[in-house]
Amino acid sequence: MIDFDRVVIRYPRAAVAAVNVVSFSAMRGAVTAVVGPNGSGKSTLVRALLKLAPLASGSIAIDGVDLAHLDRRALARRAAVVSQRESLVFPLPVWEYVALGRHPHEDPWAAAPARTDGAIAGALDRAGITALGDRTTDELSGGEWQRVRIARALAQGGEALVLDEPTTFLDIAHEMSMFELFAQLAKDGMAVLLVSHQLNLVARFADTIVLLHRGRVAAAGTPADVMRASVLEEVYEWPLLITRDPAVGAPALLPLRNRGPRSPSQSS
């Protein structure tokens, strides 16, 4: 479980807190989605999990252990994090990059794991990139690179998986396959915490949605609790309609055209 308890995060010289007294838990066996407009504090929470954004107050704990008491290696053994942005200075074969996920579990002086290592082979397979194993990272498309990064997190293992916009650059089929994978990982007992702008996909797959607005929790609960027009219109400042997904019955968001006030010539 990942537990955020009254977390406050302030960036230097910022007039207001990026995250302001945010509390929620991402439970094992469930997909917890954090959503909200740009600048609402979603990625800042992920940065805090990576210890890249210090807390002004509050705490973050993983399975009851405060993040402040975990060094980076111990943290990496408990939770795998796929951040929104990452670039490599030097290209690597895909399988070697995925193998980096095993380092927190190995002796620092041990030889690098082989491609046939079960955790590496399994991660390549689950992310659907076994065929890319011998290619180098500079030969990948944006969508392929995103799936390779997810594979590294799967190889890393642990009891929690945290993903910031994990389906960026993915086409519909790969986007759906990744969400299906996240749901299966949760079913297998992991705590899956994902940040996403894909509200309709989130409503299909998430057990809990946490809606952030200006650094605070505007709503939290099941998709039905959060995906309400009265809530989302105020947060996103755009007219919309909530319907039902005909395939699974989940709430679905339909943005409306914002035609604005009519001019005098249009009224005549």
C-alpha cells in the first residue's frame, strides 16, 4: 500500500503549494488513478515518491514504512516508478535497459543479469516487446520506448507500481493492452498507482479515482463517485456530458463544444 498523509509540497519561489494537504491510499490489489488538469499536482506526487520533491509537511509511506526511512535502493525494491520523462545519454540494447530494473535486488558487485534471466524475459513478454530485445533504445518509436520503460519497471518487481502518463505515444491497441496489464497486476496483488489524462480509460479500469485540482483533492472514490458532470465541469472548466460506456457500463466523459456567447450578427 502507498499512503499519502496530509502531504504538502512547495517548489522554491512558488506563490502557492503544488500539493496542498493531500491524503489518499493506493491499496494492494487495486488500480488507483490520479487525474486532474495540467498543473494540478499529479506529477509532483510521483516526484515526491522518487524523492525529487521534498515534503514541506505530511508523510508518504509504503507498506507502513515512511519514505523518509528508506534509501533509494530500499525504495526501489518496494516500488517501481515510471516517470513522465526520461532520456538516455547513451543508447543501450533494449534487454540491457530492462535488466537495469534488477539492480536494486542484486549485489552491487554482481555480474549483470543475462537476457535469459526469468524476470527480464518475463517483463519483455508482459510488455509485448520480446521482439525488440536486441534493438537499441535510440532505434525505438515513442510508443516502443514507453513500453520498454514499463518493461523495466515490471522487471524491477516490488509490491507497488507507479506510472505517470504510462500510455503516452501509444496507439489504441497498445494503450488498451497496457491498461489490461495494469488491471491484471492489481488482480495479482500489486498496488498500482497511475497518473493519467485518459479519463474514459481510467473509468473503465480504476477501482479508485483521486481527482486533483489546484493541488488539492477535489473528489475521490469509485469512478461513479468522481465522474459526475457537476464535479468535472468545475475542475476542468469546460462543458461536458457524462454518459455510459456501452461496452462495460462505466461512466464516460463526452466534452461538448463551447460555442460561447453569440454575436449580434448571429442573433439576427
